[in-house]
Amino acid sequence: MSAATAASPARLSSCDLARVASVGLRTRRLRASLSALGIAIGVAAIVAVLGLSSSSQAGLLAEIDRLGTNLLTVSEGQTFTGQPAPLPLVAPAMVRRIGAVLSVADIAQVPNASVYRSRLIPGVDTNALTVQAASLNLLGAVGTTVARGRYLNAATAAEPVTVLGAAAAARMGIDRVYPGERVWLGGQWFYVAGILRPAVLAPEIDDAAMVGYAAAERYLGYVSQRDGRRTTGSPTTIYVRARTGQVTAVQSVLAQTANPEQPNQVNVSQPSAALVARAEAQSALNGLFLGLGAVALLVGAVGVANIMIISVLERRSEIGLRRALGATRGQIRAQFLSEAIMLTLLGGVIGVAVGVAATIVYASTRGWSVVVPTAAWAGGIGAAVAIGAVAGILPAIRAARMSPTESLRTA
């Protein structure tokens, strides 16, 4: 063997490099843990935001798929002077004549009528609840069901009986339907027949107490004039279920059919499209939370760089001894760079675990399917490794430039 070959330093294997790099972490556990904590918080925030956003969207889209995208709504618009433009009384019947329409239901908001848990509650405390006259086939059209009790029928629709939306019942503190349960509605007592489950595609129902059209006319004075005679008031919203493949065609003729004389005073919408747009808007807001996670990562990177610089200063004797025993500048540089990457990688793994756990717990409580995008956890670990490399490069270079004799002399 030649002298040049005998004098060449041995190369560090990956296992040896990892073992040497872990010495600083194992001997300074508290400091390393605090530095890794900043990385873990940033990564956890990013993973949780992306995971919760994806889970929320998946849950919302699954709910839309379950309820169907074939629901259309027709509601009263405005006149040129900004006044409400009532729908014609015959609008629901006219809409039913459209060939591709499967079912039609309607509601009418009763003006100047409020609902309270007790007659002793001040009139101004409406709790943002409304009173709606509703058709008997409303539940099937909007895709909701009764949670407690029962819905209106041909008999109760003409009597002082109401069915509460999910939010209305919650705000009034009613979670069960007891015999004789009453609420103060429109200045008189109405018996509570049932409580509905949330109506995802018709949120206006959740905040309402619903009565029959006949009861609204008889007890609440909701009337209008037709052909010179008094009759039930006109609907304010019509729910239309169309054949799935012909939703666009039905939507294009709804306004003209509901109000042939003034189609421009009719609003037509598709609730599922609005929900999808809301999900996309929610995704756009995620940039703010991702920015906060990035700030946490930046703070963590500063902490890692700080601990590595201090580590280089404290371990001058170790550096000098390794250099005196034949370690090259490259090996010293690789040691401290690997130590910084190992530190941030540890924080990244912990952060990913915390973020995924937070997503699982919160999504499970909301009944969503758990979705953690690959970009979330892989990006979190990748960002941690990149931060470790950037934060550790300068301390590693500084350690490699130390003179063995100077390091041993000043140790």
C-alpha cells in the first residue's frame, strides 16, 4: 500500500454520520427539544390546515352528492324601485307543468310574525328566527327529515301547530317534543309537532318555525287578494327538483314560467352550486393560516440556526480533537449539517403526527371523512429538511473552518 493511500482519511458511512450527528442532540436534549418544537408547531399548523380544509370539502361535497345537485330555487326578486316583487299565487302550479320537473314545494315568510320560547320574552329579542308557511311536501323537496316528532299533515296544517327548524329549536332550547309543548308564535300559542334535521340545501328553513298555509291565513293573517276575493298569501320561495340531466334546461325557463309577465323580477338559483363556491372560498382563506404556519417555521429555523451556532462554539474542543485525529473539513461540515437536518426532521415528524391527529379528531367530531393530502405531510417533512439544511449550512461551514490547534488551545 502506498503512503498516499495510507494517509488518506477514511470516509464516513451513512450510519456513522448519523451516529456522530446525533451526539449533539442526545447530550443537549432540552435545548434540542425546544428548537424542534418551533419546527413541529409550524409543520403541525400547515398539515392541520390542509387536512381540515380537505376533510371539510370532502364532507360538504359528499353531502351535496347525497342530497343531489338537481335542486333549484325560485324566489321573489325586486322591482325597479327596490321593493319586493311577490311571486304569483299560481307560480308553484305553473312550475309543476314543466316536463322535466320531478317535484315542487314552496314556503312563504309570514311578515310581522315572530316566534319565542315564552310570551314573557321581549319582542325585540327575535333571535333572528322567522315564521314560514310551508307546503306539506317540503321535506322531500329540500332533502331533510324529521329529527323529533312529526311533520305537518293535512289536519295540523290548518291548526295552531308548528314544526321547528334545527337552528330554531336549538336557539329556543328545545331538544325534544313533549306532549303539550308550546311556543309563543305571532302573538298566540302554537303547539310544537316536531323538530327537523338541518337542511343543508335550504338553510332558511333551519332558522324558521313552519306552519301550514291554512294556519298562516287563519291565525296569522297571511292573506292576499285574487280575482277580488281573499285567499292565502303567495309563496316567497319555490323549491324545484328537476331531472338530473335536465337541470340546466329547467333553470333556463323557471323565471318565465313562474312569472310570465315580469320574469326579470324572479331570482333563480342552484343551492348546490352556492355550496361548492363556498367551499372554494374557504380554500382561498387557507392561505392566511398557511402563512401563519410559515411564520412559525421561520421562527423555528432561526432557533435551529441559533442552537447550531452555540453548539459549534461550545464544542470547539471536540472539533479540534476530531481534526487532529484526521477528520477532514468536509466530514466536520457534514456532521453539523446532518445534526441540523436531523433536528428539524425530528420536529417535522412530530408536527406531521400532531397535525394528522388534530385532523382526525376534529373531522370525526363533525362527521367528515378524514382526508390528509399527500402534499400536506410530505410537504411538511420536506420543508423541515430544507429548513434544517438552510439553517445548518453556516454553522457547519464555520465549524469546518476552525483550526485544530486553535480549537484545542482555546477550549
